[in-house]
Amino acid sequence: MFKKINVLIIVLLIVNLLATGIIFNNDINNHSLNYSKDIKYTLYIGTNDKDTFEPISQAETIVNSICDKYLSGYSYSRWNGFWKNSMNQTTHESTLVYTFYGVSEENITSISNDLIKELNQESILVEKDIVYSTYCYGNKLLITNK
């Protein structure tokens, strides 16, 4: 009985995933809006010093300065989180989350390397996503990155 239920659940999950993929692809390809395929990078940057575990007071200013050196635009926000440090202590940390479109992987690598050094970080999490997007100007939608 449990085997039949497990098989049914697996079949339903596969059907759901296939249907979602088909619906998503049809929506992007056949929709009346013109979406463009692009790469989006997201950097998650801790604001605590890796050695002292203390917050870096000017972290946001430092990150903005480094991003300005390589890029002409970006978006960012501040998140709150926690992690276990090397002494197994729970550490609360403010994280800066930066999002970039239409930039090179070389620039992302340079920014990350500079940030690790300047903010004394152990690492920076970098996400790379393929996204579909378009700009909206009132009632008129335009293709991004023609």
C-alpha cells in the first residue's frame, strides 16, 4: 500500500514539474510581451569582520565604492541573518545583497575579490541566474538587452 502511494506521489510530482515547465516556456515564448533572456548576478556580502566577528561600520559605503569602480548601475538591500562562527557561536550579521544585470563575470569576480580583501571576509556568496525580463514604461513594454 505504501509503495503504491509513494509511486503515485512521485508520478504526480513529475507531472507537476513537466506541466510547470511547459506552461512557463509557453508563457515566455508565446506571450504578447517581449521578454529578453539575461544573466542576473546576486552577491551576498556579510558585514562582520571574519576575525573579530564585529560589524564593519562603513561596509555599505565600501561596497558601493567598489561597485562604482566597475559598474554603472546596481540595486541593493540589507538583510539580517545568522550563522555559526569558527568557535561554534551563533553570530547575527547584517548582509548586503547586491543585484546586477548585464555585467560580465570578470567584473563580478573583480568586485568579489576586492570586497573579500577590503571587508576582511572569508567568502562572498555569488548567485548566477538566467532570467527573462523586460522594462515597462507606463503602458509600453520594451525588450531588454536587444
